[in-house]
Amino acid sequence: PSGNVSDCPNGSRWIMDVFNECAQDSRDVASVILGLGSIGCFIAASFPQFYQACRTGIMDQALSIYFLLGWLGGDLLNLIGSFLADQLPLQVYTAIYYVLADVGMLSLYCYYRVKNRGRAFPAPINAAFVFLSVGSLSGLSLLGSASTEDPGTFRGRALLSAPGDELGPKPFSRTEIIGFTIGSISSVLYLGSRVPQICTNYKRKSTSGVSYSLFALVMLGNSLYGLSVLLKNPEPGQGQGDYILHHLPWLVGSLGVLALDVVISFQFLAYRKGRPGSLEERDALLGEHDEN
């Protein structure tokens, strides 16, 4: 929906029209540009892994199903929490793409799992996959209906108080507390999702079948995402520390996970020389299945 220019008289008109967000100065504009850059990185991140999966055919061996499920669960909670906690519009839009990309990645994983192994997933994984998939579709439909009924939901950093107001903490509403809690759980899932993949790489002593571009672009996207949130000016009357507190779960989920992605990057370097070629590894894996 088009923004209300009267609420942001000195802001960028195109940002208000396109994103319904008030960008009052160059710092706010830079925040929006970095946010768009992070979305671009996340959009591009999936394609190298899709290509790698189709080229090697061993996606079910290279990626941990718990990594993918944890990623989807974190993104789903991130989407719901961002909406309820009244986060920046670009944060909500980015979260929507996260969920859609995760569903696509999981679908490709399931395809190669059935193709290469010829057997279904254990019951707990099936239940988790169904629950997260249904939750993703339900969450997207609810957010869509809510945004239609209440077009002012994504107003973001509008001018809601006079410039002369003293700085002070912005109280959490009940809805924001729920969103903050869900966002915190999302951050824990983000951090925990990397551990199974690190273990999978360590057990295989190889990163074959995994695209490093996926993690490199995710790292860049998370960095831009975190910077875009940090650069944004607080609401009038709100202190910088209180602003960071309101966005803390999302900052931890983006910047905090970088440390674990660095560990995965070191694994790519450590296993680069000794790992077998993709065709050789695929033949060996298929040979093991034939023996079984």
C-alpha cells in the first residue's frame, strides 16, 4: 500500500511509495539499500546449491536434513515474529522469501533422498516436515489476509511523536512481546541449525555436494541485513539502546550465525584437497546402496 506522506514530510518519497517506510535522511536510505542488497544475496544464495544438487545428485548425502528443518523452522518463526513485533517492512519481506526458498530446498532434498535411497524418512522427520510446511503455508496466508485488512501495518518508522520529546524506552505491547519471544526462538533455531551440518561435514571429511556459494552469499546477506537494521534511525523519542533491544533477536539471528558459517567456511578449506571428486563419491555411494 502507498504510504502516508504527511506522516513523513521530509522522507524519501519513492521509499515511502514502494516500501511504505519513512526514510528521513541518508542513514535511513542506506539502511533500505543494504536491506535490498541482503534480499538480493538471499535470492541468489539458493541457485548455486540447486545447481550443485542437480550436478552431483548427492544432495541428500551432502546436506543434513536437521540443518534444513532447523533453517525452515527458524525462518518460519522469524516471519511470524517479525510481523507481530512490528519490525521493519524489509525484514518482513525478506522473511517471506526465506520461507519460500527453504520449502524449495527441502523439496529438492526429498527428491534426491527418494531417488538415491529408495526409502522414506523416519516418522519424526516426516512429522516435522509436514508441521513446518503446513505452518509455512498458514503463516503466509494469515500474513497476507492481515496486510489486506490493515494496510497500515507496515508503516515502519513513521513520525509518531514530536521532535522535542525526551529519549526513553519504548514499551513493548503484548503482541510485540509475543513476537519478540518467537523471534528469540527463531534465533536459537538459526544457531542450532548449523551444528548438524558442521557434524555432517566432519563425519564425511568432505564438503562435496555442498555449494560454498550458498554459505558465502548467506554470510554476505546476513551481514547486510544486520547492518541495515543497525543503520536505521530509532523512532523519535526512542534511544539507540532501546531500539537495538527491540530488534535484538533478529540481530542475533543474522550476525550471530556468522561465526558458525565461518566454521563451515574453514571446513571447505580443510577438506578441499582431500575430498573425492563428485562423480567418484557418487559412484561410491551408489555402490554402497547396491551392496545393501
